[in-house]
Amino acid sequence: MRISFGTVQKTTWREPRDRAHPRCACWRRHETDGTACLRFTSWVRSNVSESDRGGKLSAKRLERRQDILAAATVLFSRQGYHATGVAELSEAVGLGAGALYHHMGSKEELLYDVCAPAIRAVLDFGPELLAMNANAEEKIRLLARRHMRNVHERQLELRIALREVDSLTGQRGHDMQELRDATENLWEDIIDQGVESGELSNVTPLFVKFLLGALNYTVIWYDRDGALSPDEIADQVVEMVLTNPAHGIAPSG
């Protein structure tokens, strides 16, 4: 099925050069020859050698750190990052303040380590999805399903990321913004593939932001024991975005 998104032509889909992903250096070439600019792929290549903190820790320290992360996840979600004190974290895991800092570094580092893996869990699916032999609509549905399955598995962590992201500063704030940009870029690359293949046309720049906004806020209201499964919620969100004229997005003839 050929789908038309809004009334904005493909040439207006891409962001201005100064808002492009900073790691993508091929903007002008793609702008000229009309080929898809895989911003997400650029991010993956630049981060593929990033070391895993867990690999540098002994099994005992890693287990202790996981206990601290689990306690922080519950406390940050329940009462907020700023309202959670080091004393509460120490009591929750049975460590003194000095020992706690030894394992977690700082409270802000702990916040980053709670949030970042939950976001990366969806990004890990990106290379496989982009290489998949499937049409654009199917890829959109598959990515939405992966997003909702991640909400099902990591709802507290993603809720914290949604509410507390502005608490991250310096390099951690920069790294978190890169993760968020990479998520948006992955969606944009799927749309670009659909535009290049002729499956999608007249794509509005708000499409990805609208769809991501709808999916991201499910962390607030999603009920693990509710009537709809994660896949069913994802399918309904995608269906509303693709077909509901009230959203300014309608199927073409």
C-alpha cells in the first residue's frame, strides 16, 4: 500500500544542516544526489567500539552494582531523582555512604546508568531492521513493537529517563542527547528508505516526533496486566498515525 503523509514534500523532510546529527558528515552529498542519509548507521559506526562498563568489573562488584541500580530505579521512579538522597540509597542496599560512592561513582552517574541501557535496548535492533527485506510500513510496525516490548520490560527505567533527562549534565548530558538523537534518526532512516522506494510520499517533518511522542508517553499509563499486549498497543498507535486524517496523515489513493 502506498501511503501519503500530510502535504509537505520530500525535499522539506530533512532538517537544516545545523540541526543534522553531528556525526553525519555526508549531508550535502545526500542533499544533492537524493539518496537516503542513514544518520542512525553513522551513529552506530561511531559507537561500535564503546566499552561495556560491566566487562571491567569483577563478578562480585558487578552484582553489587546491579543491586544499587535496581534500588535506584525503584527510588528514582517512586519519588524522583532530586528527592532521593544518598542516605536512602545506602539504606536500601545495606552499604555505608563511602562504600556506595565506591560502587556508583556519583548519583548522576547512577542516573545515567539507569536510563542509558533502556534506550540502547531499542537501538540495538536498528542495524537488523534497516537491513531487513521488508516494506516501510512493516518496518514502522516492527520498530513500534520493539519500543513497546521495551516499555513492558523496562517501564520504570524509561519513565525515569522521560522525567529526569534534564538532570544529566556535561558529558553525560551530551551522551544521553546522542542516544535520543540516534533513536529519532533510526525512525527517520526507515522513513527515508520508504521515500526512496516510493512507498511513502509527502512526509511531514512532524511524523517521527508525533509517533515517538505517542510511544514514549506509554511509560506513564501502560499497565502490564491491561487488556492490550505491547504489540497490540504498538499496532494501534501506528494505525492511528498512518490512517487518521485528524493527525494530518492520510493514506494516498
